[in-house]
Amino acid sequence: MRTILGMKYFWPYFWKLANPKVFMRWSGLCLPWLIALTVLCLGTGLIWGFFLTPDDARQGSTVKIIYLHVPSAFIAINGYFVMVLGSLFWLVRRQHVSVLVAKASAPIGMTMTVIALTTGAIWGQPMWGTYWVWDPRLTSFLILFLFYIGYVALWAAIENQDKVADLTSVLALVGAVFAVLSRYAVLFWNQGLHQGTTVTVADGVNQKNISSIFFQPLLLSMIGFGLLFLTLLLVGTRTEIRAQRLQVLEGLEKLK
Amino acid sequence: MLKVSNLSVGRGGISLLNDVNFVLKAGQALVLRGPNGVGKTTLLRCVAGLQDPLLGDIDHEGSVAYAAHAEGIKGSMSVIENLKFWADVYGRSMTEEVLLTYKLNDLAQRPAANLSAGQKRRLSLTRMLVTGCNLWIMDEPTASLDAENIALFYMTVNSHLQAGGAALLSAHNDLNLNAETLDLAQFCKARSIVTSNFDEPLE
Amino acid sequence: MIQLFTRDVVLSVRSGGGFGLALAFFLIVVVLMPFALGPDQFVLAKIAPGLLWLGALLACLLSSDRIFGMDYEDGTLELLATSPLPLESVYLAKSAAHWLTTGLPLSLAAPVFGLLLNLNLKVGGVLCLSLLLGTPALSLIGSFGATLTLGVRRGGLLLSLLVLPLYIPTLIFGALAVNAAALGKALDGSLLSILAISLGAIAVLPFFSAMALRANLQ
């Protein structure tokens, strides 16, 4: 009952954020707290993870890159998810703020994908003796990166704001379907080529045997990265809203 | 036939025309007048359904035939093939007699790429007949026509009106057509920014 | 819809940009490959399936920016949008015409070009079949990309950037099917997966493409 009541109060307020003025006010209020919380979580999680956990028996200290690798990968996927949601809301509700959230989400997600890929490569070198393996999971992230590039490039290519919002939203939705499809296709593909010789990726969260000494700081880092994403998303969206307002002001100047 | 009420149209986030109202009945033609950039094309595009109006309603029955500045003529197809294609798209059968209207009969088999600008314009005016639509929307239809063909154009529009059709045209010079004229300059006084929610200060 | 399809086929045959160019491009890619990789017959046979798929895919992509480009520039698209023909049908008709003038000849030529790469005819048959099932998806996706980049000047590069990632699943399953045939294995679900992608594209993409076209015509 409580959650239902909560929802009843939550959604009307949530949709009010679609008004740029309301969004600016609330995001402005939230930002300092978010920044503080991000610094706290991320700082604690990373320091704890890097300096206060023992080296892994098998992997040595290289394992500690997990505190960057896993959270960034997590945000890379969720960044795309936010992008798709923002696009969907724009196509359905036609409120600019939602598509600007999507627009702001893309570069953050793209950067996180690069961080995940780079840290993965750095981790992979001592582990597998090579920077890159065409492992299904790595490949999927590379593909995700390509989808991000396309989305960002389309935003950059067209001037007319409403038109480009429509087009990028359509691309984000179709891209999401094909990204999921690629994910499964890649699973088939690698299995098909290297039967049985696939490299096992020691991807922290999914391995049940990871001990809690490593897991607790990892969880904190992940929360920290989540907050970092939220902070950057708010900052990015605020910038985009201001840019939109600037365009309107320029238009007003032209009218005079 | 066509009812436009409280229509506002705009381009690039700026409203061009506000509060446009008019009614077009069967047998009537309306000429939209105004200087360059006043919003004639934008208004016609909205009525044709290509562009969403900012505000207001556009009601019309059935499909419309629209003729824009760009004529959509395929150079590698002959005059008759171009017309046949549009007849097919509108689900109509077409006889070659329609070519007589603008005296294109001698050019029927010629590739459209070899037509002059005036001949191309005549082809695109013939296209309006081929569609069989009652409501014609034409953007500066007399551009690049000589006096003789302009006279033909008036005749064609008049017989279209007599047959129960209607036409909405734009022109920047006087049309010697038995039609009402609507000067669009009166609707563009209160031009404003229309991007929703961004027209007031953010903070 | 059929009238638009016929017209597009006629236009591409007359302008010479349809059958000819994509096929010639495909041939050149196939011919250049041995220069890059060496004339070793064994190596060529091993990589031939993937290479032929990739070549066909690129040929499809390069020809797809003209699907809507011409009609957008000369105003035909606006006139079509005001006609009783829904934009979904416009998209489908044009994609089908593109497939007939590009995908189909590419599929039929692939086994023949495969001979240059020491690909035996039996595998060539599977290649042809996989391309026949897969090129509709390539045409539909390429054409969808073309609706997005319609108003962009020099949009060819952007189009590749948008479309190539979308081609990945089709390419993977296509190459898988042919590679499996080359290794003498029974055909698994790959061919069915390609068919599923093509059918899925027919079902979903018209809706989104029409949306993109409408946005571009605003």
C-alpha cells in the first residue's frame, strides 16, 4: 500500500520535471548533494578497493582494476538504457527535456564504454597475454561503442533541433533492438568459431566465488559510479537546456 | 471542402502566421498573397499535411493534390510515364487526352529531362488533373509560364472549380483568376518564439 | 505500392546506377582481396565465405543512400507524402526495389565470384541461399538508415556509421551459415536466424522509417 501511495505522489512530480524551469530548479537543488555523495562513495570505494584489500592469490594486484572496470561497464549499459528511455518519452510525450536527457546520456555512456574497454584490455594483458580477445562480452561492448558513436554523430550532423530529436530517438530505439540482437548473435558467433576454447572472463560480480573482502568495496564503487553518472547526466542536461534556451534567445533577437 | 481555423504555422521555432481562418467551399478558389518569406509555402505545406501546424485545425475531405516548387519530375522517364506513375499512385486510370490540356501531346514520348522549365511546369500542372483530387494546393503555379500558358492555366482551374473542385494557390503577383484573395501580411504581426517551455527565463 | 516499386526498378535500370555499380563494386572487392592476402588457394578458400558476405554487405550499403536521396532532392518525396500512399508503403516499395536491383544480383553473383576465391560450388550454393535470405534485411536496414540521413549534406559517411553496426547480426549469422557449410557441418539455425532478422525488419522498420521520413519532411 505504501509503495502504491509513494508512486501516486512520485509520478506527477516526475513528469513535472519535463518543464525546463522545474528541471533546472530541482537539479540545481540536488546537484551539490549529489556531488558530495559521489565524492564520498567513489572516494571510499576506490581507496578501500585499491589500498585496503589484499592482492589476489592468482591475479596479484592487477585484480584491483576491477573497481574501475566493472562499475564503468555497468554504467555503459545503463547509459544506453537511459538514452533509449529518454528517446521513447520524447516520441510519446513530445517534451524537450526528456530528449535532452537522452542526448546528455550518450557521451557519458560512450566514455564509460571506452573506460570499460580500456581497463579490460589493461587487465587482460597480464591475464591472457594479449590486450584483446574476441570474447563475446568484450565484443558486445565494442559493438555498444559503435552504437553510441552513431547516435552522437547523428546529433552532430543536423541543425534543426526538433528534427534531429526525432531522428536520434528513432535511431536509439531501433539501435536498442539491434544491440540486443547483436549481443545474442555474438554469443553464437564465438561459440561457433572456437568451440569450447572460450576464455573465461573473471568478471567480478557474476562469479559467485568472489569473496566479500573484494565485494564490499566493489559495491561501493558501483554505487559511486552510479552517482557519478547521475551527476554528470544532470550537469549535461542542464547544459543542453541552457543551449536550447540560448537558441530561443537568438531567435528572439532575429525577430526584432 | 477545406476549413482552416485558428491556424498558426511556423518554421525553425518561430511562428510565421498566427490565427489564420478561412473556409474553402466546392467551386471556390483562394489565392494567398504576400511578400517573400511571409509564410505562403509553410501554410500550404501545413494544409497539404507535410508539416504540423503549431496551433489550430485543418479539416478537409479526401486526399489533396499538392504541387510544390520542386516538381518531382523524373528526367529519365517520358512525359507520359511520369503522368502514368502519378495516376497509379492516386489509383486512377489515365487517358492520353489529358495531355491536350496544356498541349503536351507532342511531347508525350519525350524524356522529361529534355523539357524546358515552362514545359516541366506544364507537366506538373497536368499532374494535378491526373490525380483526380478535388482539392488542389498549388505553390506559385504560374512561375516560369508564358502568357499563353497562364491563360490555359486559368481555364483549367476554372473548369476544375465548375466541376465542383476547389483550389488553394499562392502567388506573389496578381492572378487574373475569378477567386478571392487572402493577404497573409495581416497574420504575421505577432510573430513569436514557439519552442514550448523555453520561452521564459530558466532561473 | 507496386507502381512505386516498378518505377524505382525502371529508374535504376535506366540510370545505370542499379544493377551495374553495386555488382561491379562487389567484383572489385573480391578481386583486390587476393592481392592483399596472397594467392594461397587454401587461405583464400578459408576466408572466402566471410569475405564474400562482407563484400556483398558493403555493396548493399554503398548503394543505399540513393534510395531516397534522388526523390528527396527533386521533390518527389514531398509529393508522395501528400499522396494517399502511406510512407510505410513508400519505404517498403523502395526497399524492395533496392533489393531487386542490388541484393538479388549480388546473391546470384556471389557463388560465381566465389570461384575466384577457391570456394567450391556446393558451399557457393549455401552462400547464395544465405545471401538471398539476408540481403532483404540489408536493403531494409540500409534504407532505414537512408531515411535518417536524408537531409544531411554528404550523408554517405554518416549513413555507413549508422547502418554498419545494425548490419552486425545479419553478417554474423550469414557468415556462420556459410562457414558451417564450408567445414562440411550440417546447417544449424543460422539460416533460420537470418530469415528471422529479415522478417523482423519487414515488420518493424517501416514504422520507424515512416517516422523518420515525416520528421525529415517537416
